Amino acid sequence: MIVLGIESTAHTFGVGIVDEKGNILADERIQYRPQEGGIRPRESAQMMSERGAFVISSALKSAGLTMDDIDAVAFAIGPGLGPCLRTGAIAARFLALRYSKPLVGVNHCIAHIEIGKLSCGFDDPLVVYLSGANTQIIAYAGGRYRIFGETLDIGLGNLLDSWGRVVGIPFPAGPKIEELARRGSRFIPLPYTVKGSDLAFSGLYTAAVRAVEKYPVEDVAFSLQEVAFSMVAEVAERALAHTEKKELLLVGGVAANKRLQEIMHAVAEQHGARFAVVPMKYAADNGVMIAWTGLLMYKHGCTTDPAEPINPKFRTDAADVCWL
């Protein structure tokens, strides 16, 4: 069984091809990078529309396959930015209808989990999912992936990117902030907002913006990371103690941060859990994760009607997990 997957939730148009043994046959992607400011959904969607066909053909060529060899076409149906999701959905629907292939709509957040499990050899982890728009602590229970804690406002990645723009760091700001933080030596008190099992970053962002008027940017970057990551760690530790999972998996674009990895590793050790980070190649948005999750769904009889609309607000805990 071979599945082609299309990712198009925000800034990346990715096409992945995988087989049922988990072999990655192709991984092609292009990324929209705004000249200034944050992502402009219509500009990103326009880039995808103009170059998407090339990425699809490149993936097929890289895999040495044609559409006749593909058993199903998967795509990110949500959550994400509407114009971007629609572009990927149109491409997937065209391929499915043109070549008479089943169509599989995949939850983008769950795809991050499944590619992490595949890559790290995990079976039933507590997942710390941190990306631009999403910050969620997730575990499987009762037929669905349940959210045991999440952001109440902005995602951790958006916090970093937004603060980065203020201090002149282009998108994506995370790697540069990590570099600045390593040079910081003074901790500056910033708002720490954990509410039960949820957290909020907007107050931290505002305080960090004001702090750069008084303190060196390196010290603010250091303090921003320490506070934000500690908040996530508290919620993750509470969920790990509650669920008693024996695996802790870090996924999403922010997972690349080495300091974050250190903190999460310490949390796992305290609870006797194995710890792993999704390989950096698959931490950011990519088509492989859509293809693999789509394959799991299709293999267990889950398909999507071509008339089904995209769902920009598709929650992780709203998706039926038919393959577990």
C-alpha cells in the first residue's frame, strides 16, 4: 500500500509518499517566507497554487512512481489557515477524482503525533505538541487523542515569532532566539501563567516586549525561554503523573529547541518515562506526516467524501482515531 500526502496548513506546501511499512519514498516541500511580519494567508496560498503541481510531480519523480502506483491520496483537512487548506484540498481532490483514488482528510495535529511515533518507535506516549499556532499536551484514551492541557490564547511558536519581530528577528524566530538565550546571563522576572492544566502566553509576550526597553536582548531571550518552557513542563508533568504513560514525545516545530529538550527530558526522567524528540526533518510541517497518518486511516477504512469541506478549527480531540 502506498499513499501520497499533501500538507498545506500554513506556510509549507509539502508532498510525502510512504508505504505501509513506514518507508518514506518521497519528501518534497516548499515554504512561503514573508518579506516582513507574519504569515499572510492569501500570499502563502498563492505561492502554493503556483508551485504545488511542481512539488507533487517532484515527489512522484523522486519516488520513481506514477499516480497509477498510488493507492490513496491524503491531505490536511484542518486545522490551519483557510486559504492554504483550500489550496491543498483542491489539489488532493483533483488527484483523487482524476485518477480514481480514495481521498483521506487528515487532522494536521494528529499527523505530527503519528510521524513522531513512527520515527521514535513509540506506541502510547504522552505528547507535547508545540508549533506556531498550537500548544497542546495530548494522550490517547477512549478512541481519541485527548487534550490534557493547552494554550488559552497564542501558541508557543507564535509567542517566539511575535517577540522576534519586535526585536528585528525574521520569521521563523525560534532558532535566533535560542542563540540569543545562550548568551543571556541574567534572569528577568516575567509573568508565569498556568491555569490548572492550561497556560497562557499573551501576558508573557507583552512583558517581554517591554523588557527589551530596559534590559539586554540576550537576557530577555533567556528569561522568555525559561519561563515559557517551564510553563509547558509544569502542565506536561501534571499530565504525565495523571496518565502514568511511560513514554514522553516532543513534536512540532518548536521541538528543535535544545533547551526545551533538556527540560522535557528531565520531566520524563523524574517519572521513569522514555523520552524522544521527533527528528528535526519531521518536526516542521511536512507531507510525510500527512501521508503516513492517511495510510493508517485508509488501512482501517477511514476515507473522506470529496465534497467534505476543510475544517480550519478542527480540534485534535474531535477526530475519531480509527486505527488505534
